[in-house]
Amino acid sequence: MLREETPAEQAFRAEARAWLDANLPRELRHANNRLTPPELKGWFRTLGEKGWAAPHWPREHGGIDASPVQQVILIEELARIGAPDLPAQGLTHISPILMRYGTEEQKRQHLAKARTGEVIWAQGYSEPGSGSDLRSLRTKAVVEDDKLVINGHKIWTTGAHYSDWLYLLVRTGADPKARDSITLVLVDAKTPGVTPRGIVTLAGDDELCEVFLDNVVVPITNIVGKIGEGWAVGTALLAEERIRSGTPIHALRALYRLKQAARYTGADRDPWMLDRIARAEVEVYALEAAFLEALEAQAAGEAEFEDSSRLKLYGAEATQFVFEVLQEISGAHAALRAPPVGDETTPDFSTMFLQSRRLSIRGGTNEIQRGIIAMRALGLSRPGSGGGGGNA
Amino acid sequence: MLKLKDTDRHIVDGIADLMESAGGLPRVRRLQAGVLSFDRDAWGKLAAHGWLGAAVPEAQGGTGLATREIALLLEHAGKKLMPEPLVPALAASVMLARSGKAGASLLADLIAGKTVVMPIEADETSQAYTGYLSDGHAADAFLALIDNKLVAVPRQTKGVAIETQDTVDGGSITRLRFDGVDPAALTVLASRAQAQEAFHAGRDLALIGYSALLVGLADEALAITVQYLKDRKQFGVPIGSFQALQHRAASLYVIIKASHALLYEACRAGAARRAIAALAAKSYAAETAMTTVKECVQLHGAMGYTAEHNMSLYFRRAMALAAAGGDAIACRKRLYAERQLSQDF
């Protein structure tokens, strides 16, 4: 963050730095592999109980009502100490939906447990035939008395095999074109008929998943909002989610790795390499500034619809750019298989670069975001005979 | 993006009106077509509106705008392709204001528009070239940091040779050659820490100022282009309905907004990070503006390549501004000189 911090903000940074150092286990710092929920459980609880897993949450739900600057300070300090990424679906997506649309019972049952990682959530939106064109989803749910019977196949349900609960968009109406035929429902992953399976990624982990749903019976009280309102409820907070997926934490981690690699290879003494590194650093400054500005606009009630798409896209591109520079300056080391933990003696050249390719795909591809920006921010017309899709 | 405050409206509308009353884009076209152009009437208007004193506290005769407000002024001047060398003049005004009494009379003349003053990079006065200064042909006097002293170098100083080369936007790059200048004959405005502080404060403001001109320029170039995408029809539909073009326009929008955010974040930097912030903002704005004008010419097709289309004015001005005060690579080089790699975030 380039701006001058107030004394209170400086004090918050000092508190965060000291607390993180005292509480984050050494073995979890600067991990190369994306740690699994079982490995993260203890740390997630500690951070959640402090109110810092989702610092922007209101105090009544266990957050600290953090200001935009406080949020960025926490992001910077988490990146500095090498804190691992936490599964975000419960924190940034389903919980805000429940805060707004959930019943009191649903809030009581789920919010506190999502905040401390006691319950890990996975999102079941995409299907093999419904990716960017999400509204065409076909997983079917039939109401039988006070139950919902679900049959179908979800995919890209990140972390589903480690998750305790899923939130799914399912089709409850006959007309596949109608908006009111989709419903959002919460499903306990232990329910009979729920079968998750890992999918090995380009980066070598298996965090991508698919989930088979065979005659899965859930109580009708697990529906969020009303039946048939799932599209509105499930996408209402996409804007919120996408602004937060523009978090600079990935880019800051990338910058840390880049500098570590540069010191290891000697690129930090080569003027040509230093220009590339400085270019990457400027990109991170720009991302932080754009993210902070978007949070401030949101806090002032002045957010534009397009802010979320722009931040989501830019966060992905800036992070990928920093890792691309890391590859460029790494010479013969570029393709080295990484050690499990990157430190000064054995930096990671490849793993996080490979992982970064997911950022421009997950949660709505960058192409989907460009389509939204073209229509919503620039006022260009929906692609017709001359172009392809471009649906939000 | 945060909305403008009501008090900002005065600045935004004021500079837009001034540029329009001075002659709008037809004037810009005339000046770009000329060589070593300088519109004294427009300069007088800037003085009359108090903009030449924008960076000077009211107690010293200026209008005392905050850095953020100066950026806003220049962003909107950039949209209208303001050809006047307001940025180096503002930088010089900061240096003079921070020099105290010694700089007072030159500062008063600068603010009044009587004397055009600009800073130039120099190390010594014997047999030496200074660095290049954009649009230095319009300067009546230069400010330089020599031997730890901030000195004023009037244009006619004995032993000063002025080398000026004209640029594609009707402006120039200028450098001085000192040959037998008597350092004792130069007016010393400030010494040691005060001189350093004054010069660097002005230099950092120049970087912010050029960034703001570039951000405004890029923003307006994209707005013109998006309108063209809506108006121009081919294959029976507006070409803006083609996804291939939409995505390129969207990509420009994203980086222009990022450059805008970085600029205003940099305006809020404290003394310790001011130079880093300004260098980051300028290097990013220079690259963003050049990417934007190149894409905007392409998105206009053959019309975009004509001199007749106003995009040619944006393109040429972007080239000059991207280099002014230090191009992207020069800024990054200085950024690393200011801040060693070993430091973290």
C-alpha cells in the first residue's frame, strides 16, 4: 500500500504482524502446495476466532467490521509471513448469501462454523454441460413432501472431497429456459448418494472435483430463499465474491517468490532482470490500489456493477504476470520441480506458476468478465450475428 | 471508482472550459503541426485562473491545491490534450516555494505567467550536458540542483548553450550545455538538505503530473473509440457487437482504471514512499497510455491511421508524455535505485 497510514492503521499493522508471528505455525508458512482442509484446520480456527479469517464481516457474525485499509493491511501481513490460502467458498460466498437470504436457523447452524473452518464448504454450480453458460444447468431436484430429491452431476466443485457441506444450484422447474426454475440448496456432504471425486490439475494437486448426486434426499428447509429463486439468490452476491477474488494476496505472494528466486539465481544483480522485476512490482502496486479503491467505493455505497468483474480479471492477470516474470528470470531453473516448502535455500520456481493458471478461469473466466465489462461499463451491445456468446 | 466531490467539480469544469475557450482540439492540431509551439495566450489564461500557482500554498501567493486535486486538474487537462508545459512549471513552483525568500520573486513571476520556469537535471557546470527536459524551449529560466545547491539558470546566462530538438507533438526535448559558466554568478535559491528536499519534491510532483495527463489522455482516447465502435456499422451491425473488439476495449478499460487507481493512491503517499509511488505511477501510466493509443488506432481501422482523425493527436501527444520526466524504463530504474530488492513489500 503506497498511501501514508494513520497512527491507528500503523498500530493495527504492528498488532497483525506480531499476532501472526506468534500464532501461525512455522510448518504452514510459505507452503508451495495448496494445503488441504485437514492440514489447515487448526490455523483456520485460530484465525477465525480472532475474527480475521473474514475481517470484513460484521461484528454480529464474528468479523471485525474491518475498514478497506485494515483489510489490505491484513492481506499484506498474511502474504508477508507466508500464510496459506484458506478455502474461500464458505467465507466469501455462501456465508454472505446466508446473512442476506438465510433463515435464522440456517444462520445459527452455519455462519459461526464457516468462519472458523469447522465446516468446509464447496460450491456446486458448474456441470459438465454448463460452464460459462451456467443457466443451462440440468441437475434435477424434485419436491416430495418436505424433502428434495436431487439427481445430477456437478463439476469444478473445488475441494468437494474435503468438504463437509455443499451448496448447489439445481433445477426445480420443467422449463429449462425459465429463470424461476433454479433453486439454491444446502447439502450435507455425508448424505447418502453424494459421491465426490478429485480431478488432478495441471499443477499436480487434485483440488478440482466432480460430484455425483444419486437420489440425494435433503430436507426442504435446506433451500435458501424460496424455491425457484436460486438464480437470483445464488448470483446476487457474485459481485461481492468477484471483488474479493481480486484480492492482491496472490500477487503479493507471487512477488515474494519472485524476489526470493531472483536472490537465489543472481537475477537481482542483473539490470535487465531487475527491470522485469520492477515491472512486476509496479503491477502489484496497481492491483493493490485498484482493490483498495473498489473496497472504498463499496463501503461508500458507490460501487459500480462492473467493479467486481474488473477486479476479478485484473487480480488474475496481475498475479499471472508476476509468476510469468518469475519464470522469465529463472533461466535453467524455470522448470524445476518445487520442494514442499520454499525458502531461501530452495525456492519454488514452478508450482505456484502452474497454480496461477487457475486464477483466470475459476469463478467466471476472464473472457466472461470482459463480456460483462464491454456491456455494463462500455455500453456495447450483446454480441449477435457477428460475435459469439458473452452471457453473464 | 469513487465519485467526485462537489468541490472537485470546480477544478474539472474549470480546466475543461479553459481548454475549450483556448481553441479546443483545432488549436491542439495547429500547435502539433507547428515547430517548438508555445501559445502565450493560453499560458496567460492558465495564470489568470490561478492554475500556475496550483501547487503553491496560499500564503505564498498560490492557490494551494492538494496533490490529489492537482492530479485531478491534470487528468482533465490530459483529456483535452493540453499542450501547455504546465507540469514542469508546477514542479518548478514547488521548488521555489520550498526555497523560501530566495525564490520569492521568481515564484511570483512564475505564478503571474511572466516568467516560464522549469527544472532540469544537472550535476555540474563545467563542460557538461544536463539531462533532457520536455518542452524546455518555452522556458525563460531553469532550476537545477548543482553541487548540493538549487540554482536558477536564466536562459541568457553566459556560457549556457541550449540544444532543442522538436518532437512529434509540436513540442521539444531540450538540454543545456554548460561551457564556462561561473557558478558564483548563478542565484542560489537553497542549499544542502533544503535544496535536495525542494528539488525532489518538485521532481516527484512532475511524475504525478505527467501520470495524470497520461491517464486522462488514455481515458478520453478509449471513450472516443468506444463511441466509434457503437456508431460504425459493418456486416449490418455495429462493430462494437463483435466479441473480438469488445474484449480488446474491455482490456483497455481495465488497465486505464488500474492506472487511475495507482495515480490517486500515489497522491496519498507520505514522505518516505513519495518517490517510489510517483515513479510507479508514471511508469505504469506511460505504458498504459501507449498501449491504449496503439489499440485505439487499430480499433478505428484505416480512419485511425489518418492525420485527419483526432486519434492522431492523442497518439502523438501520448508519445511525448510517455517520455516526459522519465520513460517507463527510466522510472523503474530509479525505482530500484530508491528501493533495494532486499526490502519486502
